[in-house]
Amino acid sequence: MVASPSPDWARELAAELASQGVQVVLCRSPEDAVSGGRFEVAFLDFSLPGVLGLVRELAGRKPPTAVFVAGVPTDEAGAVAEQGAVPLIEGADQPKALAAMAKLIGEICRQRKEARHIVENFRLFSELPWFGMYLLDQGLRFSYVSPQAARLLASSPEELVGQPVAEVVHPEHRDQVIKVLSDKLAGREYPPYAVRLVRKDGASTWVEVYSCRVESQGRPAIAGLVRELESERRRSALQGVLFRLVRDLLAEEHPRTILQRVADAVTTTCGFRRAVIALYDLAWPDPLDAPVQEVVTSGLSEDEEAQLLSSRGIPPEQRRAYFSDQFRLGPEAYYVPASKNPYEMEGVGLPGTVELEGWNPWDLLLIPLRAHGRIIGHMSLDDPVDPRAPTPEVLEPVTHLAEIAALAVERAHAWRLHGQNERHLAVVQLMGPGLTTASSEEEVLTRAISLLGQKLTYSLVAGGLYQEAKQGLLRYWDKGEAQVKALRAWPPETRGALARAFSEGKPQLVPKASEKGAGFGSFLVVPIKVDSEPVAVLLVAEERPYRVSELDLKTLSTLGLWCEVTLRFIRAQDRLAGLHRLATGLARAKTRGQMLGQVMELLKSRLCFDSCAFLGYSPQGLELEALEPTGADWRLPQGKGAVWWVAERREPLLLSEAPSDPRWLPGDRGSRAVLAVPVLIGEELLGVLNVESHSRGAFGLEELAVLQTVAGQLAIGLDNLRTRERLQELAIRDPLTGLYNRRFLDEAVTKQVAAARRKRCPLAFLYLDVDGFRQVNNRLGHLKGDEVLRRIGRYLLANLREADYVVRIGGDEFLVMLPEMGGEVEAVVRRLKGGMKEAFSDLEVPIGLSIGVATWGPEGEFDLDRLLIEADKRMYEDKRSACN
């Protein structure tokens, strides 16, 4: 627009602009100027009435109009400039100035027109959220930047327009990029390429760039599209980290190293500069209520870490509030904005150092560590790099790392329990040798305390003879001097449990002391009795709650039983040798049948009976497992009788005249005397030992003592055997699928090769790889991938014989060993491959099996590694043939 009451110079300027291709509106009054629509440039005469107000109105528009005012007196130039216009001072050289301005205005209009033209052509692309658009002029300066492209550089389009593109390219790539862009201006084409850019905040980010030369009004320019690659790079790096973490986790017994690497992975690949992993005490029934047991940090300075560790952690009641649906963010994250936090955070944790739009340094972002349905810890994230944080998409890789952390903690906890169980088993095995040579009640108690103090790590190990305990005195293990000392007062918080132990005659386990300020958080009191007479008591205590558990109850109950047994043996030395031999035999027995056979042999030498039976207990009831003599006419009465009475009440039963007692139903119809005792480990019933005689009054208290002692020994042996079997099963199973692992395969192969040579039958090996499994992980996620692996394991078991072995080698590879399999191998392969489509028809991603076969004949030398290499090679041949 050109507005002037004097038409001469205005008409001359309008004509000059029109000759340069600029569309011009010529007017004389301010009203005409204001009503003339939107203008990119306005040229006003200072003599126009109300010219300063008109300048304000035009300069204040969105987008603003560039305003020039001609004929401005020198003393009015400042006022014109303050309103946002460029003053042209009145003088003799005004026509020259107007000519120069006309040329400048024409250039401005052309550039804006060119930019509009190119932007309109690419508007569809510039509005898409997946990539940004930019325009470069001939001098390689930004003339247009879309909001998406500016966001990649943590800047705004206004800040970038006019800036040389070289300033946003990383120094390592700057020369190369400038050369490519210069070549493109010259007409040479390049394919899309990846380059690192520098954001406004100084951080670098990887992008993919596509650009081309465009012509506008005869001038070369460059239009380009840019796509962010940083998240893909992080995802790729994260996959490598996850693989290495899982690989190392299989060999790492201590969680702190793995947890430190998880925390470091978060700060290097997941878009957060600081991460803290807090582990709760897994000994608690619900760890969410437990104190923090261990803290691992990444991204904190030494001073920040010291400040964090000296502050209060998040109390359990706050954790429960934070881990509620109110703050849930996606499936496995919880975001608590500072403005919505219901708790005061003063003195709790450490605030962040980054403040972004939508992110406050006091915001909380927590990822729970879950194991077996319980929250066992959490990961706290701070100082986000990505301004979009927190979103479920940004947090997805962190949740994978949280799973690794939880797995590390759970594995370490299992190893700790395993080690603890091994120590307790060792103590149980030492109880006999440690106590059997004692010659008095005092020596029995002292040795029991010494054994516990030396082999286990309780905060307090103590005990007392009955008369000492009644006076409130005990003997205790002095760790510093490594000896038993006497006497000191019982801890106040344990006195109630002590009284109950003597009055009820049962162990008293207090997992969490209720007294405020108690010196011990958990403790166990176990009475020692002989013939229902209290003789002594044992005490173990820990400073922290829930550190004394059912395992300790089993151990101390066993030790208490050993003490009781030893005291009985002191009174009856002739029985001690036989029982000791039994304990040794049970410890060496490898099967349940061997244990029961040794028990029967001992009872046959110690008791006079017509029939002796052991009845094992399970949730389905009692079942006869061993009978002496083996051909005896003895039947288990269903649901009634002496053995069922003992099983229900966990108490021994002595019937000197059995037929006259209503609790008796004959197992042996000729029986007249019955003695039955429960086989208990703690409060758990393992079975019932039952002896019967055709003679009235055949059994008394002495026989009852013998049978109870044998039952105690048997309970220990059966429990140890059960523990060993469980540990052995864990050692040969793949934790994800439940299939056998490679360790078991090595053991099984030896047996099967020997059997194949005896039977002259071949062995076949199938090497299986899941086709399409990578797409399952990429498209459906790793959790779905784990579920698919478990389903494949079940599919293989369902489609093979019970005699076949299915082993998970690792990843999505499996191995099947087929004993006594001749020409039917190919039929098995066809069945396994053919059934996959139907079995996994519900899966969004198609999967299949590639199978390689290797067969060994009994006449040849067996080499497992060679057979596996051969099967693996044929599997890849099968995969390639399927692709072709």
C-alpha cells in the first residue's frame, strides 16, 4: 500500500513497484488505507492526518505490516520509530531514497511471495506431525521453518528464520552438509541422509533429511523435510543394553551391579538425566509397606547422592497413594505433578534441576518394580531431556528396564533365600554331631546356642534352662568373644512370648514386635520339653522386622527337637546310637523310599510290633507309602480311625486297649495295641507313623518317645529331600518357559546315548527357530514376545511324546531330542510345522518354525556338538528354502 495526499511521488513509487511485479494499492486518506485489507508493506506520507495512529494500527496487526513513513521532519523521526515504522527524513535526496526503498520493498515482496508459493505447495507435509519442513534461500539461510522442525531444535520458527543453516548443524557434519546443499543449489541430487543437529539448549539430536532444489521466480532455493531419529537410535541402543543386561543377569548373583547398569541405561538411552532405584525389604509380607533396603543412583554428583541418602525416603503410606489410579500414566508408570501432590515434600528425596513446560522439578515420576504381583521397589526419574516427557510412549523403554531390575532383585532374593536355606540345612546337619556328645542339660543348651551363634547371623542368640528362664535370666552368644556367656536379663519385648511358650508348650514366632522402641524387630522363642516337662528354651532375634521367619521356625524347632532328643538320649544312651545312625542314613538317602526303608529297619530293631506303617499326607488325604512286614494284612480305614485322629490333631495317640476306644478302627484286624505319631516339620504335617501289636499294652511312654524321635528325624530328612528336589528342579528349568535348559540336556543325553546303544535304536535331534518372532517383539512388544515363547513351549510339549525332551536353547531357538525314533522324524517335523498356523491363528503377526534334523546311530561315535552344528545348519537351510 502507498498512501499520500500528494499523488506525484506516490504514483511514481507505485509505478516503480508495479514494474518489479509487486501488487500495489494506491490511496489518499487514512480511512482508505485502513479499509484496504491486509498488506505486507505500507508506504505512508507523514502529512496524512493521524499518521502515527495509522502506523500503530498497521504495525500491530498479526502478522505485522512493514511500515515506511516518507517526508518525516528531523525532530519527528524518533516518534515515528517508536510506533514501529521506518522514518525517511524529509530532504532534497528524498526521491533517491524512495527509489532505493522501492527496490528494497520489491525484493521483500518477492521473497515473501516465493515463500508463500513454496509453503502452499508443501503445506500438506508441513502440517503432518511426523516430520518438519524448512526452506533455505540462496545464501543457505532459513526463510521458513515449520513448527515441527523448530521443535526438533528446541526453538521457534521466528528464532530460526534468517539464521544460517550451518549454525544448527553439528561441527562434525557441518562442512559435509554445506557441500551437499551447495551442490543441490547447483542442480546435483543426493539421497536422504542422517545428520546430527545442535539444539538451542546445546544438546545434539540425530535426524534424517530429504531436500531438493526448487525454483521460485527464477531464483534457486532448497525445500527440505526433516525426520527425528533420536528415539530410534535410543531404541536400538536400548535393545542392545537389554540384551546385555539379560545375558549378564543369568550369571550375576548380586543385584547391585545389574541395578547400576539399569540406572545408567535409563540416563544414557531413555531421555532422563537422573535415575534412582529404591529397593524395599523383601522379607516383609508386602514390601510396599517395608523400609527401603538399598538405593542405586545414576546421573547424580557425589554431593547430590549424599544429600539424597541423608534425606527421608518416601514413606509407605505415600507410596500407596502415589501407586494409585489417580496418578497412573500408562500401564506401568505413575506421574505425580507437584501441584497435585497431597503430601509435603520438604526433606523427602531430592528435587530435580530441569524445568520445562509441563514439568516441575518437584514432580514425581515413579516406575514400580513388580515381582509376583507385589511392588518390591521403584525407579524414580528426573531431569527429562525430551520436552514431551512424561508420556507412555517415552516411558515404554524405561518399563522394560524396570522389568530387568525387578528380575535382578527377584533373582538375588532367590539366591539369598537359597544361601540362607543352605546355611540352615548345614546347621541342621551339624545338630546331631554337635549335640550328641553332651552329657548334661546345661551342656546341651550351651552347645545349641553356640551352634546357632557360630553358623547363623542372628542379632541375638540366647537360651536358658527352665529355672533360669523363670527368673528372667538367659545365656547368650557373645559375638565379640565367640563364646556363650551367662547371665543377662531377657529383652523386655520377648517376655510375653517366653511365658506363652512355657504355658502352651509351643514355639512363639513374632515377626514384627509391637512395642515401640523395642530393641528387636522380630524374634522367635522355642521351648524344649522332655515327656511334657519344660527343660529349656531357645531365643533368636533380629533388629529389623520380618527377619525371623518360618525358615527360622523350622530350624529352631528342629534344633529344639534335637535338644529334646539329646536330653532323652542322655537318659537312654542305648537308644542314642541307633537314632544317630538313622539321622546319618536319612541325610545320605537320595530318595523317599530309601528314607522310609531305613526308618522301618530301625523301628523293627527297636520296637516289637506286628505291623508298622507310614502314611504320607497330602491335601487329598493320607496314603499308605511303607508297610512292615511288606506282606502284612493291613488296610487304611477311610476317613476314620487312630491315624486320621492323629493327622487331624497333630498329636500322638497311644491306645493300650485299642478295641475299647471309639477312636480306633482296625487296620490290622488282630491288633490290640496301637501307637501313632504325626511326622511334623514345624506345624506342617508330612505324614503319620503307626505301629500296631496283637498284644494288649504292648506300647508305653518309652516306645512313644522312640517313635516320636524317629518321626522327628524322618521329618527333617523328608523336608531336606523336598528342598533338594526343588533346588534341583530350578537348576534344570528355563525360568521363562518352564522347559528344560541346556544343563539338563547334557545330563539327559548321557543316559539316552547309553540306552540307545543297549537297544540299538537311533537318536534324533531337531533344532527349531521361530520364524517371524522378531516382528512379534517389534510390533507387539517384548512382554507379548515372552507370552508367545511360553505358548510355543506348551505347543511343542502337546505335539510330542512324553519320552521326548524339549529344551530351550535361548532366544527363540529350541532343541528337541527324540529317543527311539526311526523313520518317523519327518512326520514329526511336518506335524510341528503344520500345526503352527492353527495354534497361533489369534496372533496378529504370522509365525512359523524352521527345523533342522540331525540323527545319530548307535553304531557310530557320539559327538553332541557336531550333531547340534549339523542340525543348526539344516535349520538355516530350511529357513532359506521357506523364504525362496
